Amino acid sequence: MYDKETPNRCQRVAAMIPGKTVRDVMKLEDDVSSIEADKLFENALAVYDKETPNRWQRVAAMIPGKTARDVMKQYKELEDDVSSIEAGLVPNPWDNSSPFYIGMGK
């Protein structure tokens, strides 16, 4: 309905959704942008494996606004997260014996 160039877009969208503020709409846009950037990052990692020369520069080139340093940092954080999960340091929401169980099945 409103593209990114539409003036006052967030205000217009918020006005259309009962109970939502401009701040709510802006947060949602940030969340969507983050999800889109994460997907671009995942796709870039699938294209450029560990053996690719200049891997991080190539990965960054696939993600608007990111530098090689940015994607290297993101990859390190991803590795740390996976290590924590594998070490059992992060509760498993799919484990029905866990107090964090969300009850949605597998």
C-alpha cells in the first residue's frame, strides 16, 4: 500500500490499525528488516563456503549496508549461539519437560 518513499508512511499505517502507534509500526518495520537481513545472511553463507577466497567481503556484498567486519561479527555470534544450544545452555522450547515449553509441537 505504502512504499518506503511515501511521506509519513508509518503514521499512515498506524492510523489504519486500531490501537497501534507510530512507534509500534516503526518497531515492526525494524523487525521485518532484521528478518530480511538474516535471510540474506543465511543465503550468502550458503553461496560462499569456508573455502571461498574473500568470503566475508563477498557475503557483505550480498547484504545492503553491511561490511565484511559486520558479517564476521554476525557469524561469530551465530557460532556462539549454536555452541550454547549444543551445550544445553539454552532451554529447548520444544521439550515438554522444560519449563520453557511453548506447546506447539514439532
